[in-house]
Amino acid sequence: PFFSSISGKPKQIFKMSSGGACVLQRYLNQILHDFDAASSVRK
């Protein structure tokens, strides 16, 4: 069902995946920021 929905609406899937990438990027940036803060506190 997943692949058939992809072939049916490629533009919508692309929008969703690019939006997910933005969220993932923000999430990773937050993790890196927290990690830097924690490591600087430890020093």
C-alpha cells in the first residue's frame, strides 16, 4: 500500500518527506546543541 500511494501522489509524498527532513534537521541541531552545552558544562 505504501508504494502504490507513492506512485499515485509523488508531489504530495515529496512535500511530506521534505517537511520531515526539515523537522529531522531541527531535531538533530537541537541534540547537537544540547550535547555541546553538556560537554562544555563538564569541562
